[in-house]
Amino acid sequence: MDIRQERSGVRVAATSFVGRVQVGPLRITIRPKLESSPLSRLLRYAYGIDDLTLQNALPTSILHGGLHDLLIEMLVHEVDHLLRIGLSRSYLRMEAELAMPRGRIAVGTIASRGGVREPRLPCVFHDRSLDWTLNRVIRAGLARAVDLVVHRPLARHVARLEASFATSVGITRRLDLAEVERAEFGLTRLTAGYAPALTLIRLLCGADGVSLEPTAHAVPLSGFLFDMNRFFQRLLSRFLRENLTGGRVEDERTIRDMLAYDPAANPRRQPNPRLRPDFAIFEGTKLAMFADAKYRDIWACGTPIEWLYQLQAYAWAAPKSGSVMLYASAEPSAKEERLFVRIPLGETGPASSIVLRPVPLARLADVVAGAGHLFRAKRKRLASELIWGSNARAIG
């Protein structure tokens, strides 16, 4: 985000980030292109939260406070589900002086005291408790959500949920990405139901964006920003890998040796630059072309010239001398555009082309949410259109 004070007022410009930022008394909310219902379906699909079922339709007003309110609404439904089926318990090692011994008697402790002097014995035992790492991370995630939420009815619900944990689950230390990832790594078959909630907490901690904490500076800055470019790339990666027929997708394959320093003019011994497009498209075992994903709606906002330079480099590196930009669009009228790269001044060289292809977000949300043979055929058709063009025919 670029925030500037000008004579005419405050100018705010945003790129691919959505969310909310508080700058002193000024609150800036950047909303996504889609309404809450289709966006929630795309979020669940991109991050593998396929078993998430929302009990009620998400209110449209939920996005007025920013994308984080939608993520928090999804988290609330997941935690409600965990509470209905019962939170997981874990055996914790405990030590206590007991009148009725249980577990293992701490003989070493008795010996160090010179024998038994009271009608109690020191014991070491294991007790099943709710107060363990996984539940503490869930409570800390709810506490983080309380700080972020704007939608008032949702804020009250989150606060009630967090309070319900207070009687049986302790407070964890300051929640961060590393702690959430450790909890995810420790999931087992018995605790797999926690995975969707942990994924949402990881996103609220800034896994695919920038999480801004309050500062002690003169101008306090706090809030939550979510990088829609990273989300969109992840969404397309899963969709194409699962549904593309007649081809295979590889993420961020490095293009080597396209640019190389002259050994005689490289005094700092710099390594050769390596290009890394978002997707490499293979036909069988052979590389066909490269594709890039952009969240910016090019149909509505135009194409930055530096993106065309980038796509031209990918086209030169591809065997078929072509590259594709897949961009997110909410415009029903958006159509594919193709640019031919011409060699100036009559020079000869390989012909190449650049294709700018819209990804219809509403249609994508519909096909990823459906089940059955009909929706599988629709997903294959859309994946083929995105890579091979509108005249492609889905195979299988």
C-alpha cells in the first residue's frame, strides 16, 4: 500500500493486498473482488479445507470489515464444529502429593526427604487433559481473531468462544507462525479434525500476507493484509494439477542459462540470473510453455509494460515460443487477448506470442464447490480452456 498526504487530501493506492490497516485515526479497508460466498469456496479449495461446512450462508456484510472477517467467520464455524464433537485430550505428566497414590510413587523424592513424614506420597502420573498444545493454539487463534474482527455480531461470537476455553485451556505464549506450524506438524489421525482451524489461524497470523502488530511509534500501525497474488497462484496450482488433461503442471520451474554473465566482464563473480515463472506446462514429458498468474484484472485495469517484458522472456525460453498470463477477472465480458512479438527493422528471428487469458472467478468458484461426474467434467473443461485456449477439448 502507498499512503501519501497531498494538498487535495490523502491518496491511497493498493496492489494485490486486501485487508485492513489502521494508521493513527485512519482505518483503510481493502475489499476483494468477490462476495463472501464464492470467495470462501475458493479459499477452502486453495488451502485444502475441503471438509469445511458452513451451517448458514455467510452474510454479504461480513466483507465490509475486510477479508480477515471472512477468515474469522470460517474459523468460528470450524471451532464450533470441534466443540460439538469434543475437543481432543492428551496425557500430560503430572507430579503431586496424594493421599490415595496413583501412577508411580516417587521413591527418589521420599529417600531425599529421609522417609515418609506425612500421610501423603509423592506420585508421578499421567492425566488426560484439555490443557495441551493443540487446544492452546486454538484458543490463541481465537484471541488473535478478537483483536482483528470488525463485524460486531461476529466479534461477540468469537469472544464467547474464546471465553469458553478459559476454564479448561491455558494461555499460550505469543502466537506466531512457527508455533502454528509445529501444531500442524504434530497432527495425527486422531486430531486431523483440527487441520482446517489451524490453516485458518496460520492465515490470520500472516502466512500469505503481512500481519501488522501495534507499534510504539508516534503513528501506530496495526491490521492485517492478505496477499491475493499468492492465494491466486496457489488456487490455480491446485486446480490445474488436479484437472488439466493432456498436460502436466510444474510449479515455479527455474529457467537456467537464458541470461549469463560474460566471464571476462563479471568482476564481482555474480551468479547467472535465473527466471522462475509460476507454472511450467508439459505435454507428456516435453516442456510446452510457461504461464504466469496475476490477481490484477487486466481486462479492467490494463497490463503493466514490465509484465509484458517478463512474458516475452518466458516465450523466448519456451519450445513453442509462447507464454500465457492467467489473470483473475470478475468481468463477464472479459475475453482472451493475444500479442504477437514482431522483430523490428526487418530483422529475422523466432516468432513468439503472448496470451492474456482471464480466469472467471465466479465460474471457478462454482466448479470447485460441486461434486459428481458433471462437475468433474466442468473442471476438466475449464482447466483445458485456461491452458490450451477456448477451443480446447477436455480429455477424459
